Amino acid sequence: MTKRTRSALQLPHVSRIALLLLLAVSLCGCGKDDKPGQETPVPVTTAVIQSKTVPLVGEFTGRTDSESTVELQARINGFLKKINFKEGSLVKAGDLLFVIDPVEQQNTLARTSADVAKDRASLDYARKERQRFEALVKQGAVSQQEYDAKVTNERQLAASVAASSATASEARTNLGYTKVVAPQSGRIGKSNFKVGDLVGPGQNSLLATISATDSFTVTFSISEREYLMVAKDYMEAKAKGLPLNPFKCSVTLADGSVFPHEGRVDMADRAVDPTTGTLPVRAVFPNPEGLIKPGLFAKVRLQMGEVDNATLLPEQAVSDVQGTKFVFVVGKDAKAESRPVTLGPRVEGSYVVMQGLLPGDTVIIDGWQKVRTGSPVTATPASAAAPANPAAPAAAAAPAAPASPAAQPAPATK
């Protein structure tokens, strides 16, 4: 019996499936046109970098605070006897707010006043004795030692009068502390104690807080670069004899509304915070209607001058890689090129470029996420691409117009 060769039809079932898969892969590979070195151009939107003079406006966040806030402290021990205000109301300077039971202080004042009267009587008698012995020592009727004793006694009693008078004055002052009056006008908060509570220096000292309502402040921080830019402009203006106008600013509140009154910067801290690299700055705003309370969120827009011939870069073109800023530019060969940039302050949705770009460079502002250095691109200027987006919603919302006669299909000719 001769051996017969097994044909493909006689292969096991699994082998036939593997053969079919290999055949399919080979057929698919034959349809590809592999040409190494060629890539499909990536469609991107570009903008040409331009330079112009722009106002330098910074946006910062902070919290509002009263320009003047006073904490009312209890300075003596005693039971709270009266509360003469409505919590959360407006008070005027000099209004009586709290009364602490004055009985103990009145008794102390009476006792110290009596001590002063007794010491003064003793001093008057000692003064007369010293005067009498002064005449006798001149006549030789008494010794110099006896006269010196009378002088010493007079001086000691004078010191006692001074000490008792100081004690009485302190008691009188403490008696005045039993009446707590408003040191300034403003809005008073809630009382931390009720009538009958024991108050005094220490943990039980804070009675209430008054905040002025006619103005408020916002404290925020600017970067070192922003500070140096403003400081140099200020020094140049001063050297040229130009008027040094205050830095004006406005506030946007948490609901998106802009506070109607303009403010000004009135303080910059003495040092830059080394942990954050920022400088605390304070702006003050008028508050005639009393609308703004301490603690509100506020976004401050600060006018810090102008930048001449500023090179502006749209913020959507910037890529951040581990803290380093990059952009993609389109070269003459229509290929993308990654370029590091140093950015300055933000101005109306763009950055002021300090280093890395020049006016006339073409920057990719949309689609740069799909390219890499050396990738060919198909560039569409942003000015040409922009009108298509606004028109699209309008076209979608508009009702379909009937086709004009010219748009109707022509009848078939025989």
C-alpha cells in the first residue's frame, strides 16, 4: 500500500481556520500603499502673532473686609447687667452698648478715695511740723537731726498721697470700664454674652465686634513679575516727572455683578512671601450704600498701566509640560515645530509673550494636540475659520426656506 499525501481539504478543522486567517491578512496587506516618510497633513487652525500697545489689567481673587474693625473687650471682671443694642444693627460712636455691674468698682473707688483723704491730712500736719522745726533749728532750739526727721516724714507722707491717689485713679478708671461704649460708627455683630453672664479679661473678654460700613478693602496677591513690571513703570514715570496716578481697580462679586464704585490700591506689603513668590496688596473701595460685608468673595481687576508693542499669544495655543510652556508654530515647509515660550501677564484672553515668539510667527491655536514636531499640517487662519462657527447655530435654528425655481431639478429631456 502506498502512502497518499493529505490534501488541504483533508486538514483538521483548526488548521483550515488558521489558513483562512493568514490568507485574509495577506490580502489586506496587499491593498496598502506603504510609502515610508509620508504622513497625512493634520488640519489645524492658526493665528499670526501681532504686537500692539495694550492696557495691562490683572485679575486677582480675594475676600472683602471692613477698612476698620474694632473688637469690644471687657477690661474688668463683673456680671453683665445690660445690653443696649440690637444685634446686627448700625451703631454710632459714643453709643452705650454694654453695662457691667458697677457695685464692686464703686466700693473700691470709695475706699481708695478715703485713703487719699487720710494721707493728705497726715501730709498737711507733717508739712506744718516741718515748717515749725525749720524756724526752731535756725534759733538753735532743736537739733539738725530732729529737723531732718520732720523733713523725711513729710516726704514719705507725700509719696503715700501720690500712691493712694494713683490707686484711686485706677479705681475710677475701672468704674468707667463698667460702661462699654462704641469707639466708632458701624455695624455691630452678635453679642457673645447674655445679661447675667460673668465677663472679664481673658477668655471671657470679647463682647462683640463693630465693622465700619462706609468703606471696605480687598487683600490679594500679585506675582513677582507683575510687581517688578509695575515698579519699573512707576520709577520711569517718576524720573520723567510724569504724574503718578493711583492704581485704579474694580470688583466683581460672586453673582457676577460689578460693584458700581471704583477703588484704588492703598497698600503693598513690605516683603514678597518666599513660599508663594507673591506680594500681598490691598485695595480700598467706597461703600456708601453699605452693601458689602466682610468675608465676601471678590474678583479684583487692577489697571497696572500699559505695555507698549506687546507680543500677544492666544491662551488656547499654550501647552504646559511639567511647568514649561510650549506652543506649536508652522514653519515655511508647512510642518509643526514645538517652541518653548516665556509668558507675561494675561490681557483679554491672551498672554504677553516675553520670550520665544516674534511678530509674524504663525502659531497653532486649535488642533495642536494632534501634532508633534515635524508633523505636516494643513493650516486654516483663525479669521477664516471663525465665521463658520457662529453661523452654524443660526443656520440650524432658521426654518428651511422653500427652494427657488433655479434650485429645482430640471425636467428630464427626451
